[in-house]
Amino acid sequence: MAKIVDSSHSMDKSITLPPDEIFRNLENAKRFAIDIGGSLTKLAYYSTVQHKVAKVRSFDHTAKETEGDPLYEISMQEEVSARLHFIKFENAYIETCLDFIKDHLVNTDTKVIKATGGGAHKFKDLIEKKLKLRVDKEDEMTCLIKGCNFVLRNITHEAFVYAKHADSEFRFQNTHPDIFPYLLINIGSGVSIFKVESEDTFERVGGSSIGGGTFWGLGALLTKTKKFDELLQLASKGQHTNVDMLVKDIYGGSYGSLGLTGDLIASSFGKSATPDKEFSKEDMAKSLLHMISNDIGQLACLYARLHNLTRVYFGGFFIRGHPVTMHTITYSINFFTKGEVQALFLRHEGYLGTIGAFLKGAEEDNPNQYSWGENYAGSSGLMSTSPDLNPMQRARSGTFDMLEMDRLERQLVNLPLLQDPSSYIPDTVDLSEDALAREYWLYCFEEALDGVVKRAVASQPDLPEAAERAEKFRHKYQHKLQTLRHQPL
Amino acid sequence: MAAESERVDRSSHSMDKSITLPPNEIFRNLENAKRFAIDIGGSLTKLAYYSTVQHKVAKVRSFDHTAKDTEDDPLYEISMQEEILARLHFIKFENAYIETCLDFIKDHLVNTDTKVIKATGGGAHKFKDLIEKKLKLRVDKEDEMTCLIKGCNFVLRNIPHEAFVYVKHADSEFRFQNTHPDIFPYLLINIGSGVSIIKVESEDTFERVGGSSIGGGTFWGLGALLTKTKRFDELLQLASKGQHTSVDMLVKDIYGGSYVSLGLTGDLIASSFGKSATADKEFSKEDMAKSLLHMISNDIGQLACLYARLHNLTRVYFGGFFIRGHPVTMHTITYSINFFTKGEVQALFLRHEGYLGTIGAFLKGAEEDNPNQYSWGENYAGSSGLMSTSPDLNPMQRARSGTFDMLEMDRLERQLVNLPLLQDPSSYIPDTVDLSEDALAREYWLYCFEEALDGVVKRAVASQPDLPEAAERAEKFRHKYLHKLQTLRHQPFAYGSLTVRSLLDTREHCLNEFNFPDPYSKIKQRENDMALKYFQKAVKSLEELSWEQRQFALVRGLLAGNVFDWGAKAVSDVLESDPEFGFEQAKRQLEERPWLIDNYDQWLERLNGPPHKCALFFVDNSGIDIILGVFPFVRELLCRGTEVVLASNSSPALNDVTNNELQILTERIAAMDPVIQSAVKEDRLTLVQSGSSSPCLDLSRLDKVLAGVVRERHTDLVIIEGMGRAIHTNYYALLSCESLKMAVIKNSWLADRLGGKLFSVVFKYEVPLDKKNTTLDHVPVTPS
């Protein structure tokens, strides 16, 4: 993140997407919310989208009924639907973004922007000056929990388990119909552990000062590397056994009677007091990462046991999009709970604060009374996070990321006749876990695309630009298919 | 331990010279040593052995009175006998001395039965060959954790004031805990290189419920990387000078103040080392070390608290090299535990924590001797005591900790248990004044004991007129005891809480150490002899009184008799200058009613009620006290139909009557008095030993037989007599039955403290609350 701060002089140039593709539907935007973290800004707004819907209407059959008349009439109508926009970008772009928003904001009803996050007060004046909106601060934790509840309820496959060496890195969880109670471990500079029991009831049951800031701070002191991402990069290459004292270093093997295996870390950095030895940056970073991840994992497991909770979600900048930390946290949780508790991560974890702040501001619209659906066309989707696999795509993560959610007209619930709603999986085959099937179906959909485009154009014979729009559709869908080929998740 | 590596560097070439004590004062009683055990840690070696000590005991033996009974013959014969006592020796020294020590042991080890040495600790295998070569003993490795737990159980059970709470800014740094009669279950947090968290449920059941890799090794290792200081002690020293707030990110650094809705204060550490990534500045070694210490201590404290809550445990003991003798870490761990448990759990530390492993290894090897079937007592004469750990306060004494430290424990002849009549054994505190917390009182009593020392030495010499070297030994005793007093003046917590009792006991231990087992034996003999002659007369004059007059006369007699106490300086002065100071004179000297504490009316009213089932009487002095004070009183109880159990000391202390002596006295009195005779014959009058050899009384460490008798007889009255047993100790003790505490205050300072004057009388009759409303509703509440 520090890296991006360095590039602040050329921020405009590095915006990879044209702003109007990022800040969509700004014209009707209202109910702004902003969550400014240590390095990333997350903006939310509510907007309405005017779009065409096909309606069918029965003819009046009582009047005259001729044989040749069709059964019903088809018409195209304009409909307005509600959509939530969430955009994530680096703090470095904040001024440019505010300018763009100001220039495109038409709706004059909006007077207030809800703000949360540690950086909210730092940028308060800038926001008020640029947007002419009053900044209304919301409690960070309340926003975080509200946002978490919202995504867990509205986005299927929001939560996932991380499995480094599995065929598919991410294993998505079916959302339990009753999302409560759960434990949320937010690993920012420090660690906060929340027990969430209902929409409005949560408690900070614990915390720790050993968090992301400790990794970063101690890591910087030990390796002289001041950048968080670089520290993680170092850690992913190191050998912690050079620095840590293992059980076998003390006992020559495992300590059988206590059930301690030889490879268990007996003492983090236990070897580094040895005189006259230099340790590599990579090894120290790795040892530090293990120390911190294990400690957090252990605390999470103890709090989960104390409160009888089995669903434990992890978030915060220490986790966010970092496979290295997701892996060590997952490992630690597995170790301490012997698999009884799974470490769960969230696809939209970075948005929780801004979603929550937005919801606080939008309470009169009763957003929680509706069901919302992720709009796949307008959302960036989860990035593959393996640093080695997709360096190109990781680079993109530094720029802009979007999530769009459509308000569904009807509130959606379970079919009451499902035998076990929590284990119900609608899909028969999970293509993300079956490479052959995935290949086949992606090919299949690509093959069929020509036909779909043709049919789309044919469906609107009266509209001359239909062919052009159809081509845009082809392009976008093809891009999505290609993305999915590389990132099936 | 890094500090030790410094010493290793410095002293390894001249290690012999730096042994500050002559080796034969360290490795004592090696001649008969057997059952060796050794615990070799990263820097310190702890050696244990079992040995026997031959020492003199005074025995009394009744003459055969049937043969010839002349008037001038003494009542009984006193003889000095050699007795063999079992003693455990524990010695702690730096690994650097191990070879020198092994050589010394080999040269002095006579016992050839010993074939095996039990070994534990990480260094055991490293030194295995050396030990086997030097000592010709087979090294037999024992599991480290098992030894640790076994040792911990042993000290918790056998050493009163073993555990303490650390309070940095309090008047006394250490606050000792009364050992709970049931030591289980507890949590032991061993902070070595890493952390092990062990739940101990019984002597043989323990489980490692958790652990952490963030421990002492992490502090040392990360500290070394951050500060380039490779020594553990120096790192702690750095930490104690640093400011963690320049390195740590506090809640207020993020939110500008506290985060009220989450209950987080502004000064709370939000992120350890949270400032060190961003700030473009250098951090001082001190600040980084402090931040690191906080980070690790807090983490361990939090884990300890979570495991304690998960397992529903409130007693949490901390040990391991991270803790051992380091006030800095004891403070941060205590702080952390207080923070996380909001005071519900206290961090407890152990005086002999460093010895746990070797004690456990020793016990494993000594199982056939059944060490756990005996009670053991810390020998104050042979033990170094707890060092003051404040690095700044006593640098000289800290230096000493680097050399040799000793713990000696005597096997007590009797197994000791709680008095079953204690109202709440877990909250019972024998001592009335904790001198470690009361500087004025401490000063006074230390002075007092110093003043009395001349007299004690004189008496010790006089008690062994036939032994020419007695004077020399007595001087050695004087020297040792004076040194102990001086140590206690600077380290009042050396043997747990400092009390009048511990000062008296230390004196007894030192006297025994130099073979003065019973300096008062002759005086006691003479007094008993003299008093017996008046017994019948005294009983007769009592019988002439009306019932009510007699009750009062009995109490006055008991109190007057108790004035005869050679242990109290004021009295011994009078007695020595005026040997004619008699019983009648003592009665006249007594304070007139109302006494300082005066529940006599309630007692009399109680005597109007039904007799007690059984009275347990803790007696005090020989001579007039026991014979003319206690026996007539007991006789009256017996006549009322109350059974009486007389509890006296197992071994001598001052002029207190011992069980041995009391048996002879009882026989003689029975011969004169049919009431006593039939009571003895019918087992209505029973003699038991208290298990103690102290002028004071610890009701939580009493002979097991006594406890059994008390239970069998349904004892419903406990009488405690004398200043040592009823004032210095047990003044505030609450019993579950009626109790009577009687004493004459023969010390003007103490009298002053209690709001009275010299020879003020305490007559404290108490009835427990739950008994008051039932059978004894006519007995008014006792003022306290």
C-alpha cells in the first residue's frame, strides 16, 4: 500500500478504467457513504437505473376474438430499479474521485455523506469542500457489523474457506439461512473480536494488540522493508525453522507424552538470541508471520470455544486479499480447533464498513426489508490472490474494484419444504472444482454466444442500434467468460 | 539466562574462586546422601538429595518410682539422645559450576548404595556422560513436565506461604497466600522458551491444555534482533527503562481518545509496534524492549485468562525462566492478568519455583520412601530464602543469586493436616500481625529478638554444662541467628510473610542446627517438680469454694499460671531476678476485671448450661502453668462430664511443655488425684501431640492423629492458652465450635498495640454464629 502512496504524483494516469465506467449511474445517486481506511477508500451510493423490461399483456378477448391474433401482446417498457454501487480505490485517488463525482452529481437532494473508518476525520474537510456534503461520522464497528450482516444475508457464496493446496483455492460456503450467531475477527493494526448475535446486537468480546500493525511494524524494524506487501512477499519466501525453535530442537524429536510433534514451534524467534548469527529477511518475516497468525488463530479459537460459536469470519487489512495470511490463519485455526472451527473469509470483506455506513444512512429506505442480488455485470469479482499466479491481476487490485447490487422486486426466502436449508446446494455440479466440466461448459457457452447475439438483435427489429448493443453484450460476456476461465471463482 | 552466559564467559576459568560459600556449607550432609536427582536447565543446575541428619534430641524418661521414691529425686530424667532425621537438600547453582560440584560430591559421598541419579531438564542429556563419569551413577531420565507438576504439588502442599501475589508499588512487594488445604485444581503456566499451560487436577492427573510459541525465547530472540543486546537480564533491564508508547499504537493514536462504545480506554495498546512501520525515525533500544515485553506479557496473560475461564479455574501459578526472580516480568504478567480477568483471577508466583523440576525428579526416584506420605517443613536455618528481586533495590543481593541457593526440608515425624474445626480452612491465617506489611511492628520485633539473643545464648550454654564445646556452638548459633535477623530486616519476605511465629521458629531451627535441642529442659524439670508439690493443695483450696467462686478462681489460676513464661522477656527478667515470684504473687499481679477482652460473664453463663461433649486444650508452658493452672481447670471440665484432649508440642520450644513431659506429669498427677486417674483410665482424658515444635500454633498444620481424635470425640470446645498460641497466632481465628482464647499479655509493645497494658488479660470466648441460635441461644454475641 505504501508503494501506491509513492505514486501519488501520477495518480491520474494510473486509473485504468475510464471514470464513468467506475462511478456508474452517478446522475441519480443519493445516500453517499464513505469508508476511509489506512490506505483504501470505499465509496457507496444508491442510485436508480432506468432500463428496459419486456412486458406481456393479454388482449381483451371478450370484445373481438379472431383466430389470427396472438395470445398476448409484448411491449418494451422503461422501468426504474434500485441499485447499490460500491467502489473501492486507493486513498491516493480520493481527490480525483471526489472531483469526478462532484462534476457528475445531478441529484441535489443529497445533503449528507455518511463516513466511517480511521481516515474519515482526516479527509473530512476535503470531502465537505469538494462535494458540498456534510460529513456525518458513523461508528466504525457498528458499520462493519452491519455490512457483514448485509453481505452474509444477500450475497450467496459470500463466505469461503481458503485451501492453499487444493484444486480450487477457494471453497465457497452456502450461506446458512440464519446467519447468527457468528464471530468476526477484524485484523487491522490490532485485532478486534466481535460476537454478533443479531442484526443489532454485537459485543467486542476480546481483542489483541498483536495484529497487522505488529507484523508491519516489527517486520519493518527487522527487515528494513517498510512496505506491507513486500513484507508478505518476503515472508512467503522464508524458512521459519531457521529462526524459530521447534519442539525437536529442544527434545530431539516429538514430545510424545504431551502430544507435541517435533515440527511444532516451541518458541517463536527462539533461535535468534544465539550469538553471532545473521538471519535472512525472508526467514524473519516468515517467522513473524507465523507468530502473529498463530496467535490470532489461537485467540479466535479460544473465544469461539468460550462463546460456543463455530462460524468465525476473518477480515481486516491483514487478511484482505492476501493468500499468505489467509493460509497461515487457516492453518492456525485448523491446528487449534482440530478442524472443529473453519476460518471463513468474505469475498466483499473490504466493503463491509462502507456498506454498513451506507445502510445507516439509508435506514428510511429500509434496505434490510428487501432482498438484493449481486449484479455480475457491474461487479469486479474476487481476484485470484496467489501472488505468483497472477501478478498482472494483482497489480489491478491497486486500482479500482466495484460491487453492484440490484434491489430485487420481491423478498426472497427459503422454500419452507427444504429438508435442511443450511445444507441445500442448488447446483448439481460445481464447475470450480471440476476442471474438465468447467472447460466443457465454458466452451459450450462461448459456442452458443453467436446464437444469443443473433437472437438478441432479432428481438428488437424496430431499434436500429440493437446490433451495436448486441455486439457490446457479446464483448462483455466474452470477457467475463475469459475471466472465469482464469479465475473460476 | 543470557546474564548467566556473561558469567560463564567471565568466570569459567576461575569458577572455583567465585563460589562464595565453602562447599561443605552448600552440600551439607553429603556423607549419608542418597537418592540423587538433578534438573539441568539452560543455565542453572538444581541438585536434590535425600540425607539423614544425626542430631541431639532431649528425651525425658520417668524414673521407676515404684522402687524408691525419695523426696529429693527429680520428677523425671532428662537425657540427650542422638536421633536421625530425614532431610531433603536442594541446591541451585549455575551450570558453569557443574563439574566442580560433581567433583566435590564424589569426594564426599560415602554411601555406596546409591546407583542412580534421576535427571530432568533440557540439559540433562548434555551432561549425562559427565555425571555418569564423575559420580559413577547411572543417569535415569524423567519426563520434564511430570517432574515439574510433581514438584509443584509438593511445595504447594508442604510449604506454607509458598505462593505469593506480586504487587509492585505496595509496601511489601510480595503478598503471600495461605495454602488452600485442597491445592487442586490449578493452572500452571510455565514460561520457558515457549509457554506451556497445564491443568492439574490431582496428584497424578494433569493435562497440557494449551501453549504458545510466544514466550521467554521470543522476548530474548526478538529482543536480541531488535536491540543487538544478547543477554536476557540486560534486555529486561532495558525494558524496565523504556517507554512503550513511542513504539506502540494506542487507541488514542487512532481515535484521538478512548473508544467509548467499545469500552476501550485511550491508553490501551491497539497495536504492538504499530508505530514502528510508518514513523521515519529510530527507536531506542529501551522503548523497543519495553514494547516487546508488554506484547509478550499481555499475550501470555490473555491466554492464561482464557484457558482459566475455559476450564473454570481461578488459581493460576506462573513459573519458568521468564518469570523466575524477575520483578519486571512478574509485574507485567500480574498487570495483564488483572486487566483481562478484571481481578477475578490473581497471578500467583512460587517462592521455590526454580526447584520444581528437581523436587519432582527426586520424588519420582524416592517413591519407595513414600515421601508424599509424610509432611515436610522448610528448614529456615538451612534455606537461603527468597531473594529480594527488585534489581535496583538490592543489587548486591541479586549478585548472590548467581551463585548458590539452598532449600532444605525436614521430614516431619507426623503427618500434618487442618484442624477439622476451622470454620473456613481456606481463609484461615494463623498469624495476627504480618510484619512484612507493618514496618513499625517489624522493627520492634526484630529489635526484640536481637535483645533477647544474649539470654537465649546464655541459657543454651547453661543447658549443656557437661559439654565443654557448648559455648562455642552457642556462639555459632548466635552468629547464624543474628545473620538471619539481619537478612530478614532487609528481606522480610525471605521465608514467606514475616511474623513473630516465623522469628520464633527460625530461632528454634537455628538452635537445633547447633545441637541445642532443648535449652529449657532443666528449667522445665525444676518447675514441674516444684509445681507438682503444690498440686493437691491447690485442688483442695479450690474445692472449698462455692461453684461460682470456683469457676472464677479456675480462670484466674489459669491466667496467673500463664504468666510463668520464660519465652517472654519481661517475665524472664522478673523470674531471674526474683526466684520467689510465686503463683500467689502472679495472681495478685493480674489485671482486675473488666479485662482487656472480657467475655467471662458469657463463659460463666455457658457453664450453667449443659456440659460440653469434648474439649480440645492447646497447652502452653511447663511448671505452674500446666500443673496449677491447666490441670485444675481440666479437672473441673472432667467433673462436669466433658471429655478433655490435651494437645502439647511434639518437640521442645522454649519452656513449653512437650508431649513427652506431659505424659509423665499426667501419670504423676493421676497418682495423686482420683478424678484425673479415672479419667485417664476411662480415656476421658487423652493426651495428643500437636505435631508442632513452635511456641506458636498453626491450626492448619496439626498432627493427623489429633485431627482424628477431634473428629471421633465430637469436640465442641477448643481452648487455646498463652500469648504465642492465642495472641501472636489465632487471635482472629474462627472456629466452627465454641472457643476460649486465654492469655496474659507479657509484652508491653503488644499490650499497647491491643490497647491494654503489661499483664492485661485476654479472655475471649466465642460461639460461631450458626451455633448461637440453636442450642446456645442464651449466649450473647462475643464482641470482637
